[in-house]
Amino acid sequence: DPDALAQLDVLAKQPDRIWWSTLAKSNLTFFKFGALNNRHTPPAVLAAEIDPEWWIVAMNNPRFPVDVLKARLKRDPLLALELVKPELDLVRQLALNGKTRAIREQAMRKLDELY
């Protein structure tokens, strides 16, 4: 894609912080995925991701801000089932008290994966 290459040429002269921030905002899936998984992407950029499709990718980055992660999990505890390393207490709570049988079963499978 010539537009993507032109964008990369312009970004090549920028500091890492700007480079990864811009890629995280990209409409191109490959760039966005790479930036949200990269350890150089600033935590504020990870926290600013507003597209729910990309939340899990950003939230699985170890540099994702803990306070934002806790707020999102408090608002939607089911996100814990999508995380690579969720808080075990939250998954246990979902396994015991999930609203539906499907949620409880999914939480039990996640616990099996983790142990």
C-alpha cells in the first residue's frame, strides 16, 4: 500500500513515542495491532483506545495502566475472561456468581487454563 509506506516514511523521522502513538491510531489493522502489542507504545495511548474491538489487545499489553484496567473490569467484569493474565479472584467470582450458566462455564474453562 503506497499510502502506508508514505506514512511510515514521514514517521521514520519522529521520536519513538510519536511513532508508536501514531501507529496505534492507524486504520490499518497490521500497524494498529503491532503498536498495541509493542512495549514502546506509551501507556496513555493504550488507555486512550476507545474501540471495544481493540480493548483486549491494548489491555493485554503489560504497560497498560493498572487504574484504567481496574476501572474497565469493574464496569465490565466479563473482559477478564479475555485477558491473558486476569486476576484470579475476578475469574473465580464469575465462575461462582456469573449471571448466566454460559458465563459461569466460560469462567470455569478460564480457570482450568490458568491452573
